Amino acid sequence: MRDRMSSYIYGNITVLAAAIAVDPESIHHGAAVWAVLGTAVLTYLAHVLAHLVAHGLGDDDSESDAVRRESIVTIVRNANPIATSGLIPAVLYAAAWIGWLPAQWAQTAALVILVVRIGMVGVFMQRFSGKRPTFLGLWGGVVLAVVALVIGSVKVVLTH
């Protein structure tokens, strides 16, 4: 569960940075759809590759092929939240691309949804730990969302 939560947070932050960098022109031309999907898929692949390589460190001959296959399946499954983090923004940008939504609405909705997803992490963590959600858990998620927004914004400023 910890690896999946890490992937969820990481995926949403990287897609948030991509969504911040999108401008209305790229939404109108469809490039925004590919930017967020590409960010999500390529981050997913990089994450899986890094974990597979790291999993090979200290490899001993006593580990069975079945255990290795199970480890690979677990690594791939735990990284899924990274790949799925770009779906909602991509759908919103696609809707704006074909004219169903104004580009600014799609942009705003994508950013708000990503920040809210990150902001709910505190509550999710409490629920997954078998605890009742508290105000403190919600507050922790809000702080995490603000930090994620700062990270995404700084990334865009420094790299674009």
C-alpha cells in the first residue's frame, strides 16, 4: 500500500506540473492531451524501470523465478496510479480540444482536480490504516496539496 500511495502522490505531482505548463493554445491544438498523457505514461515507465533495476541489486541465486515474477507484477501494479493520474486532465483537455468546453475551464478543472486528489491523501492514508478520518488528516492533505502545487509551479518555472 505504501508503494501505491507513493506512486499516487508522485504521479499526480508530475501530471500537475505538466497541467500547469499547458496553455490555452496547446489545448486548442490537442497538444495538451498528449502532454499530460505522455507525462503520465513516461513517468510510469521510468518508475517501473527504476524499481526493476533497483530490485536486481543484491540479487542472490536463492530467489526463485516465481518470486521474481511476483515482484515484477507487484512493481508494475504498484506503479499504476502514476499512469492513471493523467486520465482526467487528458479527458478534460480532449473535451476542450473538440469544443465541448472552453479551454480555460478545462485548464482550471484539471488543476483543481489534481490538487484535490493530492489534498485527499491525508484522509486516504487514515482510512487505509483502519482509522477514522480526522480533521488533522484532512489538514495534512491540504498542506501536502500546497507543497505539491509549489513543487509543480517551481518545476514549470525552472524547466519551461
